[in-house]
Amino acid sequence: SKILKTARQNSFSFMKKQKPTVKKIEIERGLQERIEPEIGAFPLQFLRQEFSPHTYQVIVWHWHAGPQFCSVIRGNFHFRVLNRTLYLQEGDGIFINAQQVHTARPEKDSGQYLCLNLPLHLLGPEGSELFECCTAPVLYRSAAPALVFRPSDPSSAEILHRLKLCCRQADEAEDALSLPLLANLILLWDELRKTLSKSDRRDEEGLMAEISKNNTRMQKILLYLKENYTRKLTLKEIADHIHLSRSECSRFFHSMTGQTLFHYLNELRINRSAELLIHTEKSAAEIAYESGFCSQSYFNQRFRAAKHMTPEQFRKEKKQ
């Protein structure tokens, strides 16, 4: 097998041994993470998310086509899945279900966690007996938009053991058909399925409908902001896009993210400007307007407030 990797993402799906460090999640269709490249019928993706004071790193709100497991290797993290904030420490793991809008931030400046992004058809194509029997009961459980596993919980021991084993095998895998890795992924999934089978299923239909409605609405807002952040946006047009009043739209977004709409929009613009400062030679004025700021002076003000340095200082520091 030949190496096939994305230069910007430095990830693999996976063909040959490498140790990726992800600087930025690459996305398609707006904010759905790209699982690229697909290798045959098994596009497993392994990512190493590294945070440090010297590394520019942002995990934007996004979602995956398939389910994801993460294992915290160093530091503490705040994962947010819709309106739930989940605190993870070193040694903890988390499962995030397919299509669930989420983000993650380190508690301090540094930390590392590993990700395994699984294909939907890990156990067979949709519609197959295996999919309906073993995959669908997890994917379509409203009780599982996200689950945290901790070493202090005896019921999490086997899942954490399998997750760490899978991450190590993925990191060391030299070809796309690592049978020991595939076997452990199946065992990991089976442990998750058994854990979910023990959870309370009362009122699940109503809960599923509510989570699905909120998740879909969040995806629509995030996509709209992603596609239009370079121009002036009003609360009314964002609210109209999702068929809510302005006050309802504001309350909904804040309840899901813990941020106001325009705080998030400003963050989106700052993150975009930071990328341009690092990866292009464009002037601060060009970057300001390309990132959606109405003037260079306002851009400088907002950038300094967010990064505690001027755009020029940021560029100089990151290019050293």
C-alpha cells in the first residue's frame, strides 16, 4: 500500500504508518468533517489533536458523518455536544455519535487527545442484517448523542481498554487491512452496544425527536454562518433562515453553545483571519475585509482582544 494523506489535515484513512498532528479539521458541506481519503470500503480515520501555547489550534463546531471515539492522553478538556458540556481528564474517553454537533477546548493551553472516526458501515452496509442488528441500535439511540467513560467507573473499564488498544494499533498500522485493529474495533463497538442496552429507554421517542430537531437546527445555523461570515449579517436574516423569531433564535443558540450568536460569529472571523495571517502574505487590511470585518481598525481591536496581541505580532510569532 502507498501513503495517501491530506497535506492540510495530516491524517490518514489509513494506509501506512505515520504520526499525524492535526492543525485544523478540514470540512466539507460546511462543517461536516471530511473523512478523506476513502480507502476501499474501510475509511477509518485516526487523528492526534495536539494543543500547546506555541501551536495554533482551534476545533470549530462541526460534526461527522459517522461516530467518533476520543481518548484523552494529556491534559483536561471541555467537550460540548449541543447543550451538554462534558469534562474529560487524562485517561478518560468519549463516544460522540454520528451527525452530532460538537466542539472541544483544552482547559489550559496544552493537552492532547486521540480520535478514531469510524465509518457508518463498520459492521456492514446500511440495510444489511448486521447493520440493523448491531449498528443501528447505537446510531439511532437518543440516549447516546455522547457518552463519557472514566477509569474510576468499573463499567467503563473494558471500553477504555479497547479504545486505547485501538488507538495504539491505528497509530502503528502499516496497511489498510489490519485485522487485529478491525477485530478490536468490533469488540469496542460491541462493548458500547452492551452498555447502551442497559440504559433507560423510557420517553426515548420524545427525547430522540427533541435532540434531532435541535441538532438539525444547529447544523443549519452553523452552515449559514460559515457560508456568509465574510459579509455583514443581521440577527433577523439568521433567524429567518431557521424560521424562528430573533429572540427565539438568540435564546436557542445560546442554550446550545453557551455563546451568543455574534460572539461565535466574531470567533469564526478571528479564526479565519488567524489562518490567513499564518498561511498567506496578505496585508492586515486585506485579511480584515476577507474575514468579514468592516474596517481594519475594528479588526485590530477584536483580534487583540481575542489573541492578546496585534495581528502583526501574531503573524511574526507563528512564522518564527
